[in-house]
Amino acid sequence: MVDKVTDKALRSRRSCLATPGSNPRFLTKAKGLDADQVFLDLEDSVAPLAKPDARKNIVAALNEGGWGTKLRVVRVNDWTTEWTYADVIEVVGGAGANLDCIMLPKVQTAEQVVALDLLLTQLEKVHGYEPGRIGIEAQIENALGLTNVNAIATASPRVETIIFGPADFMASINMKSLVVGEQPPGYDVGDAYHYILMQILMAARAHGKQAIDGPYLQIKDVDGFRRVAGRSAALGFDGKWVLHPDQIAAANEVYSPRQEDYDHAENILDAYEHYTSAAGGARGAVMLGDEMIDEASRKMALVISAKGRAAGLERSDVWQPPAD
């Protein structure tokens, strides 16, 4: 097993802020917000007649800078529309040096990801960008996409995230609800989205990708957002879309390890490294306080440690080997 992960795999996406490309004021405001990622939208939040101007707004906003350490993503239209190729060509051609990923919505097959990969490769060559630098985020929004999610996750090495798109998905399976993110009427036991979320999570984890939960549309109900986000965070999702600035702090908190858990994970790693060394007795299973730790403990600790470091946490408790 390889424990070292790439910088792309460590990119923090606890909060992924949706920002319509047709609204320059929102684009400017997004730069100052504390979201890990901002995706500038050309799809559902932009009317058809406004899409050409939205592309220009997005190129200008990316090139103006001021995004800090945020991941800069653009959601283009899906391949079944007439806008996709122009979205990609204009955005990457105009601002590819200041772009981290392209988000492809309504992905149904691996071939759709391959098509985007090929187009990005051509654009990178034409504009002198590092081949493969621009990542792909694949959004699963219907039954066919979920059926093909494993193939989609492996369709290109550019794929960094698999995203759940709940609204379109609910429509695609005829779910009896109009409230995105909440349980449908009559589903009073369990979680109606559990199977979908787990399918996305398994595909992501099997292939080294991040898993991102979709939006909660009741933007004034922060407690509801926190409750719904807590479900996917508990499963192991890396983050969630946010549609309003008030949701950002909640997402950053819910998808970060607690400080005590982060400290404990780092201490497990330090203690295990010591005890498995010659100086520590070359032992494979030892006690850390009242807890036995072994190789499985180390693997679990690596997950919490990586998420904590990506979230910018700093240790408040450092384990020291016992004195001889």
C-alpha cells in the first residue's frame, strides 16, 4: 500500500461555493469568502441567453486574481447541450493558467469524460500549459450516471472528484419530493440517499478520488444544512456544495476532523512509528494510553491526519516516547 498521496489528492474541498458566472458582483464577492473551492457556473444558474457574457465574466474574474488559496473551478454545460465545447474553449483558452478544474455536469458515461479529457489536452498543447494539469470534476445526476460511476471515476487521470447532484437525480428516478436534500414524504426510516451516496463514495475511494455531496437548497436553514451535511461527512465524504455564504462555516466545520481527533491521529502515527522502529522495540501492536494500536490503527489515523492537515489544523497535543 502507498501512503503518500499527491498534492491534488490533498486539496481541501470541505466547502464548494457555487457562483453564477452571469453575476459579476457575486464573482467578486466570492473571492473574499472562506470557501475551500469556488466553482464559477455556466450551467443551471445561468440563463441560455446569458451564457456568452457569463463566459467572458468568468475569464475576466479568473485573470484578475485575488482568489487566495481557493481552488478555482468552472462548471461548463453538459455534453448533450450546444454550449459545452464553446464553454471549454473560451474559458481554458482565456484563463487556463488560472484554472484548477473543469466541472462536467450530468455525466452519464465514461466516454463523456474521455471527450472532455481530449479537448483539454488539445487546449493545453495549443496554449502551452502543462499537459494534464487541469483536473476534471464529474457530477453524477441521474440513474445512468450512477450505474456507470466506477467507469466514470477511471475514465481519465484528470478526474479528481465525484459529485452527487441531488436535484436532477431526484427527478431522474421520479422521487416523490420537491425539497432537495431532505427525505421524501413517506420515507420515515433511514436515509433515502444512502445507497446513492455510498455508491459514489465507494467509486471515489476505490480509485483515489474525492467524494463531494451536493447542495442543500434551504439556504436560510443553517441547522438543516449542518444536519444533512453531517450524514455524508459521517460516511467519509470530503465536502459539500454551499449556495450561500452562511453555509460556508458550517461546511468547513462539519467536514473537518475535531481538534481532539486530529491530535489523537497524529499521536497514533508518531507512537506507531516509534514502537515499530528498532529503538522502540520493533513491536507491531502496542498500548497508547488505554488503547491498543497496530497497523490498522495507523491506516485509520492517516485518513484523519490528511484531512486535518488539508484543513489547516495545527496540533495542540504532541506525543513523546516514554523515558527509558
